[in-house]
Amino acid sequence: MGQNSSQGSKMTLVSVIVVGAGCRGDGYSNFASIHPDRMKVVGVADPRKFARTKLQKKHNIIEENVFEDWESMAEREKFADAVFICTPDRLHKDPAVAFAKKGYHILLEKPMATTAEDCTAIVEACTQKGVMLSVGHVLRYDPTIHKIKELIDEGAIGDVIHIQHFEPVGFYHFAHSFVRGNWRNEAESSFALLAKSCHDIDLIHHWAGARRCVKVSSFGSVSHFKKADKPTGAGDCCLDCAIEPHCPYSASKLYLSSVKQGNTGWPVSVICPDSYPDIESVTEALKNGPYGRCVYECDNDVCTNQVVNMEFEGGVTAAFSMVAFTEKLCQRQTTIYGSKGELSYDGKGVRVFDFLTQRSTKYNPQNNAPHFGMNGHGGADYHLMDAFISAVANNDPSFIRSGPEETLHSHLLVFEAERSRVESRVVFCGDDGRK
């Protein structure tokens, strides 16, 4: 369990390099702007000139520490304390292993990697070199979600019996990221349960404590975003579509209307990777890029809705649901049923109902995270950074709540769940597929 990072930590200046200067890499680097006495960005690698130049200017990085590829950066003698690896999902393993071998402490964006073998290789490399690894399971650092674990460990609801957890992705978020965007196609990125919901399986695994998951089943599919569901009269591009005004997934509504209102952050910033978003650049991106495509004409193949059922040692059960078609965006909902009480979380606060007193207690932990320059996951991105920089400054991995071994175990559970869905069978965790 990670400790309170900023309290009791030394104010040693930690130097970091950023591999992948997109939304996440750029966002994490903002910690240096908030706390210049604690963190300094001294290098960047990204094949996109606009992205790496933007980060270079923001942090005054000298020219010799700016690279077009991570391989050239890794060939250099170690010139920083830590590295942020924020490359696309399928490009995590090689840089993570390379920089671990160089002795860099690593903040690795989730998921760790897209295969169980690659995840294991990353953990082994970090363990062998004695470097710290923090995986971007930012929800572990959300003060309210962290309170859930504390209450469980304190015995507030007795023994955990069942965990019910729901992730509403958000209708436009799913259309942006998983129909038109970078995570739409498993062959190019990863399957939805890994790309979007490894956060959630990790939390369930965390709340279940030290128990091992013994068996898992999963069901899911692609719904609605298919050619067969394309409305009559719809075009192939939103800008040239006769029924666009009546489509909730209209790219014109999602991006152009947003930038006209002055929003240049997510998701608008994502569709203009080579320039600052304005009406002209966004219009051009919608005309010629993937984000202007009709949602019924994309090459998406990742699940829009999926359920996962798990049984842990001791008979503890858990059920997880992920749905694309929701009003709320990523505002998780959780109920944990215990032998002495019931804990519920609505995305804002925690409520515990005590069976003995038949009274409810509400908990709303203070979240003192400053504005962090990206969506921030309710302040969790800031707290993740705070913990990692404190860990490196103090050479103390106990600040990290998303370390190598437990994160590896939760990732392996994700792979087992997806195997269940694909093979249409109950998977006994750790089996070799021959049961």
C-alpha cells in the first residue's frame, strides 16, 4: 500500500525523460511545471516533430536531448533518473526493457503491454536491474477510490463476499477512441478490456486482497457500430452527410462545435497531432483523417459491451460490466457486499451501510490536486505523478501503489478473461488451455 507521497518525502530534484510526447506523455510532464523544485524534464523522444518540439519548448530541453526515436535515446549513457514511457500500447515492451537495463526508474502508461509474455518480460527486466516500475493505473491514486481499500482493510464491511463494478465509457468517448480512434482495432492496438478496462480489473483484483482468482468467464461483442446498422442516407464522412444533424455520433458535433466554443483540449487536441487545433485545422483533420469517418464505416473490431465474472479463493465473487452506450463518461459505480455491511461508490463519494446499527456513513476524502492540464481522472493523474516522483526522490518504492508484481497479476487476469470471451468457455486461471 503506497504511503502519502508529498508528506515526509525529500524535495530532491528528479530528472526525467519522456518517450512518447502525446496526450499522456505531455500531460504527465506538467508535474514539472507545477513543481519545478521536484521534477525537471531533460529529454524527449517522439517521431512527430510537432509533439516533440512542443514538449521541448515547454521544458527548455537542450537540442542534444531531443530524439526522433527512443532507440537513439536509449543508446546514450544514462542522463536522467527516470523515464516516462507513453508510446502506443504495442510499443511498450521494447523501450521498457531497454531503459530498465540502463538503470532508469520507469513510469509506464497502462496497459503494461499487449501480451502476457511482454508484461512478464518488463517486470523481469525491472526486477533484475533493481529499478522501480510504476504502471499508470491512475485510479489506484484517486483519494476516494483509495478510501474504499482502506475501509475494506479496516473491516468496515466484514469479509468481502461479492464485488459489483461498472464502467460507463460514454457514448462519444467510445466513438472517439474505440470506433474512429487509436484503440478501435485490436491488431493495431489491443482488445477493449485491456485498453480501457485494465484499470477496473486491477481495482477488483486489489479489493479482493491477496486472494488468487481461480476462474473467470467473459462475454462481449461489437454492437451498433457496424455497416449493417448504418442509417439509410448516411454518408461516409460526417462533413458530407445528409443525416448528420440527426446523428448523436456526429464528428461535426463532437469536434467542430467543441473548438468553436473554445475547447482545444481532449478530444479535439487528439485529432490534430501536427498542429494546434482551431476551426481550420480541425475541419482539415475531419476531411482527411480518421476522426471524420462515419462510425458505421470504420474498421473497428473491439467490444462495445463486455461482462467479466470472477471467482477468487475463498469463494469471493466479482462481476464487472463495461458499456459504451452511456450518458456518464468513465464515472465508475461500485458496490461491495460484505458479511457485516455494504459499501457503495457512485463516482463521487463512498457510503457504508452497517448491518448491526443499520446506519449509513458517508466518506468524501479531500482531493487537493491542482489543475493538471489533461482530463486528470479526477486528480488521480496528479497523485500518480506525486507518488512516483516521491518514490524516485526517496529511493523508496513504497510510495508506489501500482508496482510490478500486483500489476502483472491483474494484467494476467485481463488476458485470461479475454481468452474466456474468445474461446466461449470458463477459464481456470493458470491453466494451459487444455481443460
